[in-house]
Amino acid sequence: MSDEPIIQIKNVSKIFGGTVKAVDEVNLEVKRGEFFALLGPSGCGKTTLLRMLAGFEVPTHGQVIVDGQDMSKVQPNKRPINMVFQSYAVFPHMSVEQNVAYGLKMDRRPAKEIRERVAEALELVKLGGYGKRMPDEMSGGQRQRVALARALVKRPSVLLLDEPLSALDAKLREAMQLELVRLQKTVGITFVIVTHDQSEALSMANRIAVMNAGTVQQVAPPTTLYEQPANRFVADFIGKINMIEGDAVAAGDGQVKVTAPVIGEVTLAGTATGKVALAVRPEKIFVSETKPTDPAVIAVKGKVGEVAYFGSYSNVFFDIGLPAPLQADISNVSSDIEEIIFTAGEEYWVYWRKSDTLVLG
Amino acid sequence: MENWKRSAQTFWAAFAPPTFWLVTFFIIPLSLIWLYSFSSKTGVIDITLDWNLNQYARALEPLYLGIFWKSIVMATATTAICLVVAFPVAIAIVFSKPNMRMWLLLLVILPFWTNLLIRTYALIAVLRTNGFINNGLEWIVVNADWALSLIGLGDNTIVGPFTPLQLLYNNTAVVFGLVYVSLPFMVLPLYAALDRLDRSYLEASLDLGAGHTRTFFSIVVPLALPGIASGIVITFIPAMGSYLTPDLLGGTDSKMIANVIASQFKQANNWPFGAALSFLLMYATFFALAVRAVLMRKEGRGDVR
């Protein structure tokens, strides 16, 4: 039962106006009880995909299955899915209580049960005692809690959240991230969240689907996504990364031989061949005044360019003789200023482990 | 913003012409009529202002109260029918494609480009005894009879003979005409209200399990209430004081209050009484506006326009 995915998206496409492919042959599975994120830049089709789950858009072709049931003929009001809208869409002419009770009234639950469940839901989102308020007497954050309570009170199989944190200020956003994770653990409902903010997705979700131009680029847990991105788009979209263009040929045994300017020839784990990018995260780069002797690293000479000091680390740009500088996040492990300061023009050996180098097609 | 307030010259240059216009052609004439309503008719063209209330007393006689009541009933029926007809129209326009919307709105306001008198005569051409509707019906009946005669059921045994429907010169014709004239006044404010309505409210309602009908009555209607109220007021008030439509489409018993007022000023040559009736109509209108304002304030969050 619990192994069966709660949402199955099979070959789903959505074409607007006959030509615009918003979603292009997407296949996805969301597991029961998971906190799943759809991440991508604006216009990548993530919201369209979410709206197809809710039933507000009909797939041009493909199949959406929720809880084993094909949703293609099911109207939005009959789906076991509820949604928290980006604008919250808290009904302005109803009190908080009436808003939360709305869905239960539509289900014709008895009045006593509605009262109890509404109170319980408001308690859950820490809005106990706010029942009689009108939405225009509440802050944005509180209105969002109302929207959450209103959706959760129906105990859906899946809760959809469309950019739930985008309208909140930075501080509230962080608090709400933790809050959503706590809430999801408490109620055990599958959450599917749409966001363009990678840190939001990384910190909250169990698994993330990165989308671009209507297609899914990679589906993986946050760590895999960051450490082992499937392609350049994912690598570039999530976090910072250095890329050095090169050519790769297969070397057998899951390895490729890459030839790149400055670096020369190096054999790395990977499968991509042809035009590739050697990619390495800035925090995995080390500096040394002497040439590293370890054969397990790639080392190049670099001249310090721009430096940004962030306290715990410094973001240093090295000119390594390529068009793009190599950026390194150097951890400031010493409190000796002399030791951690970088001056433009200084030359260092810049190196990183071969095993930290990604070969991206 | 502050500039024109500080410069007195600019202020008066902008302020004086419209003020002059309003005072000369609105406030003074209206005041004169108001004074007439407290005067007595002392000769064929002589009117003496003696501050009596006889005209108002007469206006409140059952005969005229009856006509007032009739006007209210007709205007209410007109407004109600307009609301029921205009709501789907407004919804259809709001949900149509953006490039279609402009054309549909144009169709709604197209009748304004023609004179009311011409439109009303055109309506007479449609409704009269040998108008389009009756001619069309007659054609159907005659042909149906002919078709039936082929199977031996002709000669008006089943259908016919055709007697033209009396579609004109009765109260129904007046309400029909008023609905026709007033419909744009209802459609436009409803359209404006629905257009501003955030679609996500509707989607949230559907998402929470409400059907389309429930969503309409629980979400759309309450949130469009300011537009509905505006539509009702700007339909009801002109309908209540309509003159031309009952005059041309109505029968002998379809007189509305404006027709009575006109006949007092014209045929009866009794300006004081006509003036009193006019002001009673105006007070009734003010009352309707006040009721709306109170209702809207109770609602709390309608932007009253």
C-alpha cells in the first residue's frame, strides 16, 4: 500500500494555443507521505503541472493518476487534492472560521464535526482564537495559515502548494519553511510544492524535480541534486558551480578521458562524451602556495582577482587563463588575518579532488 | 496636486465654467420647479407662490399613489429581469478570450449609438400586429397547416387559423422595452465587478469541493455585490422615471409616473402639480440611493462607486 506512489504522472503534456508546450512529456511519481518539490525558473511549466494535478488545467495528453485513480475525468471539486494558492485566495467576505469550514460544508459534514475540525485545524496552524477575524484584519502570513488550515481541514491525500512563501518577507519565510516541514510531519499528508527558490526546495523537500522548458531535468533528493546533478542545467540552477569546457571520450569502466585547456588530459568517473563541461562546486576548491603532489587532484595555477569576504568564508575569483574565472569558497579556518587574506594579483595553486569533478554533457 | 489649490487664478479658471453651467442650467431651474411645487395655479399662465402643500396632498391621493406604485413595480420587474439576463452575459464576456472581449463589449454598448426614439420605433416594428414576430409566427402556422393538409389534416383542424398576438400596448410590452433599453446599464457594472474578481477565489472554491452553482452563489455573487448594487441602481432609477417607452409601447393603463408628470406640464397645464409629482419622484430616487448606501456600508467591504 505505502509503496505504491500516490501520484503518477504519465507522459503528460500541456500545449497552450496549439503551439506553446508548457509541459512536455513529463513522467513523475510522488511517494505517499513525501514532501515533494517542483523546482525551476519561471515559465518552466511547474505551475502548469501543479494546476493539472489540481484539475484546473486538462493535460493535452497523458495521464494523471492519484491514489490509483485516473483523474482525467474528475473535476477539481471531486479530487482528493487540495491546494494552497499563491495569492492564498482566502475568501474576503468570510471570517477565518467560515473560510476553513467552507470545504467541510461542501462535503455536508454535520455541524458539530465541522466545528471541531475547524478548531483543530486552526490550532494546527497556530491560529486558535482567530476564528472570528475577517481576512482583511490579518497579516499576509496569517492569511497564508488560514489558506493552509482551509486545505488541510479536508484531510486530502495530497496538498498542493503554489509558491507558498513568495509573498512573505525573508524572516517570515524562513520561519514558515520550518513550519511547513513540521506541519507535513504532523499530518502525514503528501505535500507537493512549487517553487523557483532552490534554497526553499533544498531545505524542505524529501525529493525535488528540477524542471526547465516544460521537461523534467532530474528527480532526486536534495543532496544528490546538489552533489550529482544530471546535467549542466541542474548543476547551474542549484547552487554555484564552475564549468570548464572540454572534450570527452569513453575510457571504459564508467570512466571518461577528458581533454580541456589549462587542465590538460584527465580521466574521471562519468558517462558523458563529446562536448562536456568539467564542473566543480566553489566550496570543494582548495588553495596552496606549493604545487600539490597528490595524484588524486586536479591542480592549476591561478591569480587572485575579485575577493568577497563573508566572515566564515571568502568567495575568491581566480584567473586560471580561461575566459571564465574559477570561483572558490575558501573556508576561513584560521583567525590569523595574515593567513586568510587574499590580495588581488597573488598567485596560488588552485586544486580540487578528481572525485569532486563532475563531467556534464 | 497642490499646485492648482495654491494658484487661485488656475483654480477659478478650471472651476468657474462648470459651476456656472451647473448653477444656470441645473440648480436654478430645479429650484424654480421646487418653488412651483409649493405654489397655486391662479390663472391660465399665472402661478402664485403661497407656500401651500395642496399639490403634495393631491399627489398623495390614491390615484397618483397607485401610479407611483405601478412605476415601482414596472421598474422592479425591469431591474430583476435585467439582472437575470445580464449576469450570464457579463460572465460570458469576462471569460471570453481577451481579443473577443472588446468586440462583445462593443455589441453591448452598440444600441447607445442610436437614438432611443428610433430604437423604440424599431421595437414597435418588431412587436406590432403585422410586425416581424407575428408575421413569422403566421408563416409557420400557415405552412404547418399546409403540411398537415398533405396528410388530410389541413384546413385549420389542428393548427390555426392564425390570430396575431397582441404584443404591443400593454404592460408586458413596456417592461420588455425597458429591459431592452436598460440591459447595457446592468451588463457594464457587472462586467466591471466580475473582471476585477480574482480567479483564484473561484478555483479555491472548486478546489474545496464546491460545484459551479455553489461557487456562483457563495463566492461570485457576494464578491460582485458592489457591481450588482451599482447595476440595480443605475437600471432602476432611469426605469422608474422612464417616459418614452411607456408612452410608445404602453396601453391606456400602462402610464408610469413620468407620463403623468408630462401630462400635467403639457395637456393639463398644471405646473405646480407637475412640479410636486416631480419632486416626489426625486425623493423616491434619493431614498433608493440611501438604502443602497446603507446596505453597502453594512456589507463593509464593497467599494461604493
